[in-house]
Amino acid sequence: MSRIKGTFAALRAEGRAALIPFVEAFDPDRATSLALLTGMAEHGADIIEIGVPFTDPMADGPIIQAAGRRALNAGATLHGVLGIVRDFRKGNDKTPLVLMGYLNPILSYGVAEFTRDAALAGVDGLIVVDLPTEEADLLLPDAATHGLDFIRLIAPTTSDERLPKVLAGSSGFVYYVSITGITGTRTASAEDLARDIPRIRRATDLPIAVGFGVRTPEQAATVAKYADAAIVASALIEKLTLSDVAAVLGDVAALANGIRHAVKVAA
Amino acid sequence: MLRYAVIMNEILKNSLRSGPDGRGRFGEFGGRFVAETLMPLILELETAYEAAKADPRFQAEIDYYLKHYVGRPSAMWFAERLTKHLGGAKIYFKRDELNHTGAHKINNCIGQILLAKRMGKTRIIAETGAGQHGVATATVCALFGLPCTIYMGAVDVERQKPNVFRMKLLGAEIVPVKSGAGTLKDAMNDAMRDWVANVKDTFYIIGTAAGPHPYPAMVRDFQCVIGEEAKWQMQEAEGRLPDVAIAAIGGGSNAIGLFHPFLDDTSVRLIGVEAAGHGLESGEHAASLSMGRPGVLHGNRTYLLQTEDGQILEAHSISAGLDYPGIGPEHSWLHDIGRVEYVSIEDEEALTAFQLCTKTEGIIPALEPAHALAHVMKLAPTLAPDKIILMNLCGRGDKDIFTVAAHLGFDL
Ligand SMILES: Cc1ncc(COP(=O)(O)O)c(C=O)c1O
């Protein structure tokens, strides 16, 4: 069983949703990222998403854009990101890691080489923002060969007819982009989620994670009522720029607590 | 040339003009690399464009606006003094700088805004580099009474002030983009971000033959009027096809508009001119085909200036309209199969051509076609006087006088 599958199976038994915090690798440096990953796993993160810096992050808002710039200035590369994953795995063989990024650095690395190296380093899943299902044959076969979960994005604009097409070949979990927009801007309401999540449930048995615009423990709890995981990115990155690693880990603990107190709405 | 001949023979069974395929690809280039949020819109756009293309009323509408509003057909001019000065092949200009708003960009904007109207969209966004596409977009938005937001790199806002003011007069909202190097690439990122956030009512008028399918094909189709007119105009003037057709390349829309109608006429040598900025060795240039390698940016797979790690590099050119680290995917394909030659011209050479054109022909060209002209200056003297060069003079230079003045040491 993949780490991601195992994690969700355990959480289902516990009857709660997962917290997936986000770390932009190398923001502002390698050591900080490694400290965040290690610390988050100890402060209630069930899965961690690692942002792979790219010069042109088209789906990201100002906060993640700035994080990416800081990371690139600190020398971030895709090889370097895999290096952080290898170091993290020396002390943690349990917490699933998902890389989120854009296609071009992967193409530069070489799809076959990258999927092989990522799996060896201890990466569990991939989210490639600018690789829609229409182009997925570029990466899907290699990801499958190396046992990497291929996590697809679903948006409010994805129609019911389109859902099965988008979900084809996906594994691990489904990432629901809960707003039409870029990261760190708007937040979906409870009504939005009550309407949208069941629509996706009907199309898949995979766990559903909600991201884009989840910031507070209350919002995470709302997400946890309807979905199987809450992804928090911009709010944590912002906290890091204003404060320090300890403060971010404090927020992660509070978010984890929010999720643990959510009352699940029957699916 | 052998490789080229073999591939050509294979493809010519059909035509070099038949691309893209059903996945929006020209060979291995093109495609639709966008986030899922945008994907349904891209598909809707493709369906709407296919329907419009099949509707004679749509083409009739375009023709009406091109004739009575844009002022087409644009003239084709025998540049006699320049020809004498260079002492070689006969040089003709396709004068798209005479279009309303001063460049070829409006050809595409007319087509796209008519499509936006058909689709019931009520808000227009666009990116712009030199400001020519922004002005053309703001113009058609004024004409059709639609609100319009233009994304423009903060650096370009500075160096293209006349166009910024023009857009404001036309009623557009200008958003200066500070991310990255603050040029065209960054403006395109922010326009895409706006589109993702406003999917219901907004139509994104992309200004060049790049981006996710169907944009490269659609923009090309709207720009092909350049080459189609030039073809019959050359027939009238000389009773034959030109020997060479030359155009400058930013994203490649004026060039593909000129080249495409000639792609199957294998006697016509086609040359695209990229911006070499401070020189190809300096690393400060915009020559994606000469110096880049294939990758994915802005929705399409194409040649890009990038690092080993796949990070996109900043381009450099004195010409804001050429200052882009990518190129339309059809050009990448035409490059790889060898049908079009791609060369590059440095800032200084373009400035020299700019002045020569002004003095010998009484035409102030934009800095973009000045790059094409600089290559004509190299090529014409090497060809016999009975050869014909056709160059796309795709924009006028009013917008560039501040930049040129600064380089020549004048304080305006
Ligand atoms: C006059 C002119 N020529 C050329 C270009 C480059 O664009 P393209 O390569 O799409 O024709 C621009 C872009 O702003 C322009 O204004």
C-alpha cells in the first residue's frame, strides 16, 4: 500500500480528516525547509505538500510567487528539492510527501529520470499544475512505473461530464481547487463545499482534499466536515515571512487541532 | 537540407498549412498546458472558434471591420531608394504599419473581439509588451463598448509611455506588472491569473501566436490576411511570387501571418528574425530558437530560453515587442523541419536600420520590424537585382521615438 493510501485508511478508521500543510522548498533557505518538514510532521501534519519553485507559477498568488522567488534566489533546483526529501526521510519514513509544481523543471530533468529519482528519494505523489488530463500521457506512465501517486486537480469549472476524464489514472487523493482563482486569494464557503464535495464524491472513491484559500483552524474545520483533507499553504508561508519556524509550527498544531474537532457531515 | 527534403515530401502529401492536429500540436510543439480551472474554457473557446470559422457571416463581419475600420488591404510598397542604396534585390514592404493603431496587432484583435461577442463574454483582458497589442485591444474594446484590463510589465510601462497614455485615453485599465523582470512574460502570467479568477465573463485576447491551443492557430488565422494580400499584391506588381519573405519575431504573429500563405510555395525562402539584444554571446537577448531548447510555458510546448533546471530566463531586447523568452509553437515546428530559417539581429543593428528606413523611405518603422529590416540590409546586397524580397513592415515607430532618442543621445 502506498504511504498516502495507508495514511487515509488509518484516518478513516480514526474518523477524521487529514491536515496537509505546504512548504515552499528553499524558502528562504534549505535548512529552514528541512526544519519545517520535520517539525510539521511532529505537530500534526498528516501529509506534507512541498512546493517546487518555478519562475512562472501561473496558478499562484502573490504570496507563493514571492516564496518561489526567495527560493530560487537561495539556489533552489528540482535536484535540490529531492535532496531535501532524502534528508527528511532519514528521520521520517511515515509522513507522505507530495511534490507540487509546474511541468517545465520536470521536463528539463527528464520525465523518466525524475520519476525514478523522486520515488527513490521518498516522494509519494506528484501534483503538476499545468499538466491537464489532455496532456497527462506525458507523465502518467512513468509516474505509475515508479509507484508515484498522480494527484489530479479538480476545479469548480470541471463539469460532471468532464470529471471521469480528469480522474482517469489518478491515485492517492483528489485535489479540489475550491475557488476559481489563484492561491491565497479567496476562500470557499461552507455552502460552496456542501454543494461541490458530494458532486466529486459521486465520481470517485479517492479521498478528497480541499485547497486554495484555507487559512484558519476554523476554515480547516469547515473543510474537514465535508472533505477528507485540508491543504494550507499561503497562510503558513506568510507566517514564516513575518515570524519564524516555531510560529509556523504553532499554527500547524492549531490547524491540526481544528481538524480534530470537526464534526463530519455524513458523505 | 536532405533531412528537410525527406520530411517535406512526407508532409507535402497534405500541406504544411494543415496544422495543428486534434491535440493542438504542430509536430511535438503546442498543446494545452494549462491548469484544470482553465481547461474547460480552452475547450469551449476551441468549439466556439471552430463554429465561427465555419460560419460565413463571421468571416464577412471580420472582412467588414478590416476594410472599413482597420483600412485593409494595407499597401505594398516598392522601397526603391532603399533598394538602390543597398544595391541588390528589389525590396518591397508590406505596410501593416498603416493599419489603424499602427501595427498588425489589430488584425487579430478584430477577430478575437468578434468571437468574444459571439460567445457572450462581457469583459476583455490582454497582455502587452510594446503596448501595440494593448492599444489595439483597448481600441476594439472602445469600439464595441466592452470594459478592458491590460497587463503590462512595469519596465515596459516606463519605456512605452505614449502607448500607455493611449490605452488610458481609450478607457482601458492598465495594470503594471512588477513580478519577474516586469516585461511581456510576466504580463502574460498575470493575465492568465486574472483569467483563472474571472472565468465566467472574461475573454482573454492573446496578442501573439502562442499560448494554449487554439490560440496559436486562431491568432495565425486572423493574421494570415497579411500574407494573403501580399501574395496577390506581388502578383499585381511583379507577376510572380517573391523570392524571400522576411519578418521579425516576438511571439511570432506577424511572421506567421506573412509566412503561412507561402508555406507550400517552396520557391519562397522564409526568414524569421529574432532579437539578439546585446549579442547572442552576452546572454542578454530574446533568441529562443537560436539559443533556447524545448519546454513548456504559457500553455504550450515550444522553444524557450531557460536554465539547465528548467527555470525560464529573462529575455532582453531594445524592442519591448520582441522581449519574450518563448516563441509560438508553429515556428518551433517550422524551425525543426527546416521550412523557415531563423536568424537574429542585435539592438545596434536594429537602430541603424530604423534610421536608414526613416531617411531613405520616409517611413519611421517600429523597432520590431527594424530588426527584420536589419537582416534585409545584410541579405539584399548578396542577391541579384532580379530577386525580390518582401518584408513585413508590421508597425510604425511613433511609440519608439523616446527609446531611440535616448540611445542617440537626444533628450526629448
Ligand atoms: C510592431 C510590432 N511588431 C512585432 C511585434 C512582435 O509580436 P509578433 O511576433 O507576435 O508579431 C510587436 C509586439 O508587440 C509589435 O508591436
